[in-house]
Amino acid sequence: VHVRVIDRCRFPRDKLCGDTLNPGAVAMLDTLGVAGALHTRALPVLGMIVTGPRNARVAGRYGAGIQGAALTRRDLDVALLYAAMAAGAQFDDGLMVTGPLMHGTRVTGVRVRSTAGAENIRAPLVVAADGRHSRLAFGLGLSRCPKAPRRWAFGAYYAGVADVTAFGEMHIRPDGYIGIAPVPGGLANVCVVRDCSACRGQELHGDVIARAIGRDHLLRHRFAMAERVGSVRVLGPMAVESRGAGVAGLLLAGDAAGFIDPMTGDGLRFAIRGGELAAAAALRELHTGTPQHDSLDAVRRREFAAKWRMNRTLRALVGVPWGVRTAAALTTLWSRPVQALIPLAGDVAVARRLHQR
Ligand SMILES: Cc1cc2nc3c(=O)[nH]c(=O)nc-3n(C[C@H](O)[C@H](O)[C@H](O)COP(=O)(O)OP(=O)(O)OC[C@H]3O[C@@H](n4cnc5c(N)ncnc54)[C@H](O)[C@@H]3O)c2cc1C
């Protein structure tokens, strides 16, 4: 199949993300033959540290021989692009998709804009993998931003953070959470997620990360000598709901097919597996001429529903202050069950299954 990949950005480019691939995502990239290129640039992630109020703290390892990886999206996304091009895909950057081309109810390509002007690109099948605010999914009424949750994410790199280890960190607080991950070059990726339904523009543009760390008695001493490297990137509202996985001639993959919240650190695993499922559906649609968006939707639900349910429950629990206090109590009282959640969030079962093949 002739594949043409287009992106509005020029690469390499930065992307606001926690910069960790969970073990399931790493194993999937291994089976695709991509992980080798990453390992030279990535740091191993051996497990997660989760803290809550009242000094609750749990550290859980993914298990023997199982690792996640930390590397910047700048590096990861370029490695993925090179792999796609090495497999035969044509890549054009700097092309912004402005909407679908339609023939009746069927998508027959995309309209794009670039510095050279506007252009129509026709294709027998389009895969929209254009992220949370997918022009195509929103334009076709497949996605929308729900009224709640209204969480925003703020991310930056810091040098000189003390006690950064080979564990990812999730610090859950009554007003949101703070993720910290080691990244190559002696830096730490710091992401703060806040419910900003009541935030005004000024608050969104202030240094939310510095304020969150400065107020946090568990974290502020670790940042005493730390310095922010580069600017704070802001993104939100994060939640996007999708109904369906496409229309005739169009299939959704990755965040374009829906995104709620990055707390469980598995967005890339869903995106990579969602890409595989969309690719298989695309081949079927090209081969048979029969639209495959409904069957893609069904197979996505079958594969992802259990994990989506777990993620939703965790997010609901930490979405309100009483929930966070309960979660903190659970963490203090029952550290073993909380430890069991860490491999679940890390898709360790997926990693083990793929390693055994
Ligand atoms: C704060 C935060 C932290 C996160 N941390 C983690 C983590 O540690 N681990 C994890 O697994 N997941 C994490 N996630 C989730 C993860 O970032 C996403 O699930 C993942 O990036 C989805 O990949 P994607 O390819 O679908 O979308 P994206 O990575 O958003 O890629 C979409 C691409 O489409 C391009 N594009 C967009 N619009 C257009 C257009 N109109 N025309 C042309 N091109 C376009 C963009 O330039 C971009 O390159 C985090 C998310 C957030 C918000």
C-alpha cells in the first residue's frame, strides 16, 4: 500500500508529554522493530513511585526483565518517522490539514494548507492520527470536548532536580497531580495537571509549575537547586470524547479517537496499538471496498474497554479532594494493592505476552 504521512509541524519538534513509554508500549515498539533505535537515546524506567497527601508513598517495580523507557517526544517521534519512511512511507511536513474532502458521506481525501498555499490531497483511505483536537474528527462531528473534566496540563524540563531515579513519579494532590520523569541529558520532565474550570487567562499563563512545586512540602526541597530549561508548555482542556472510530473512507487512531487524562501514562500504548488496529482495518477497507470504521470501533472496545474502565475509576477517584484523601489512606493502609496497580497501569501483561512470542 502506498502511504503518505503528512504533519503540520516540521520535525524534529517538541510535544508536551510526560516522555515515558510504559513497558507495554516499549514491547510493542520492539515487535515493530523500532525499539532498537530508541534504546540508544532512552533511559530505562523500572517502575513508578506514587505519593499522596499525608506522606503516603508507594514504590512499585514493573518486574524482572520488564522496563519502560523515558525519552523526549522530540527524539521518539523522529525515530518513528524514520521507521515509517524506511518502511516505504512518503513524508511531507509543514502541511496543515484544514478539513476532509467528501463525496457524499464518504471521505475521499483532505484539504491542506502550507506556505505554498492550499491543496487537495485525494486518497482511497484516510487515517486521522492528528491528536486530541483532530481537525478531521471534530470537523465530521465524531469528537467533542465534554463539559467535564476541564483539566489543563503544564509541562517543562528542569535541570538539577534532586533524587531523580529510574522510576517515574506521580504525586497526587487534592488540586491535581504532578508527574516527574527522568529524561536523557540529566533533565527531569515535570508535568502539572490541574482542574482549570475556574482558571482565568492570567492564571493559565503564570508559572503554574513553579507555584505547584513551591507549595508542595514533599517536592519543594528537591527543586531547591533546580532550574527550568526552556519554556512552560500549556495544553487544554485535555478531555475529548469520540463517538465511533471513523466514517466511510476515514479511520481514527491515537488521541484522535478520544483522550481523557494522562494520569496512567499509557496514552502512547493506546496510540501505538490503536495505530496497528487502524492499519489492519485500512487494509481490509482497501481490499474489500467495505467501510471498516464500525468493526474498528468494535475491536478497539474489545481490546481497550477493561483498561479504560480502570483508568476512569482511578481518575474519578483522584478528581475530587475527598477521593484523593481516600486514595492516600488506601496508599498508607494497603500499599500492596496500590503496588499491584502499577504493573496494570504499565501494561506489563502486554509486555510479557509480547516478550514470550
Ligand atoms: C501532559 C501530558 C503528559 C502525557 N504523558 C504521557 C506519558 O508519559 N506516557 C504516555 O504514554 N502518554 C502520555 N501522554 C499521552 C500521549 O501524549 C498521547 O496519548 C500521544 O501523544 C498520542 O499520540 P497521537 O499520535 O495520537 O497524537 P499526537 O502525539 O498529539 O500527534 C498528533 C500529530 O498530528 C499533527 N497534527 C495535529 N493537527 C494537525 C493538522 N490539522 N494537520 C496536520 N497535522 C496535524 C501534530 O503536529 C502531531 O505531530 C501525555 C499527555 C499529556 C497531555
